[in-house]
Amino acid sequence: MLLVTDHYRVRDWDALEQALAKKRDVDGDRTAGWMRTKKCEDGLTRPRTSINIGDGADKIELFHKNLAEANKGRKWFGKLAGDSVEFAGRVLSDPIGMMQNLDPESAGRDSLMPTDIPADALADLIEQTLHRLYANWADESIPDLGGLTPKQAIETPAGIERVKGLLRSYEEGERRQAKAQGRREISYAFLWQSIGLDPKH
């Protein structure tokens, strides 16, 4: 999985906000950021482009889950925002692939993950990536749930159990990865909370 983050410097916040407000497929604001969505053939609405507020007062980031969507999103945003923003750079990452390729036997030899990253920094990087990756998880169609979204699946008792099993499989995979990488485990509590389930039951 290739994650793409395009960084921009905002030259004119008012112009940018006005341009985004005119788009019917964009929701959000300067405080929380914006989300561009698309209506799919199955009737569900899914995220297309996440526009996140950056660390600086004049910075924003466009986030996509693959390169093809990122290229389309950059073209769309450039036309929409015009001179109100300035492109500052693109960052590509494959954190899930890197995590999967790091195990006790490969660490330090041919691992894709640099081994000189401090454990705390590595955990922070992975946590940020997971929160971005699963930002809209509750509303996304998931093959392991028969194509339903988690919110749809939990409408039945059987569906609730399938969702719980899926979340616990995520957590078990994370436990193995954290042990292999010598770092703290990343909590998936935010996913349980997104659909109102208690991981203890």
C-alpha cells in the first residue's frame, strides 16, 4: 500500500476556504480540515481526498491512499485552489509493507525499515499512519465483512461478532509487529470507538 501526502503552503486562506466551500463534494472547515468524497456505484459515499491542516500556520496536506488518486487529487486541487496555495512537495510511504517485511530474522539485514529509528519515534510514525489509513474505516466497504461497512455489519448480532473478530485480528497482528520491532503496541481503541463497540465485551 502506497500512501501519498502532498504538502502545500497557503498564501490566501480566505480564497482557499471560499473555493472549497463552493464544491458540493467537499465537507469540512479550516479547524478540522476537509474531506472530498465520491458516490460509488454501490450507493456508498467514500473518501477521495483528505485535506488536513499542517503543523504550521500556513501549511496544509492532501492525503491519498494510492498514487493514481493522488495524481488526480493534485490536479483537481491545483485547478481549484489556484494561486491561493503553493505546492511544497510530495512524500510517498509504504508503512504497512515496511512493517510486514520487518521480522526478527530480517531485522538488521535486509529489512525495508531502517533499524536506526528510535523505538518511540517508530511507534509514533506507525500510529500516525494507522490513524490516517483507517480514518474512514467505519464507513468503508470491507471484503472480510462481505462487502459491508463496519457500521452496516453491526446492525445484526452475527455482524457484530464478525466486526469484533476483524478488529481483534488487527490487534493480534499489531502485537506481533510491535514485539518484532521492539516498540510499544499501537492501540486500535479508536476503531472500536468509531462504531460504538467495547473491546472488553
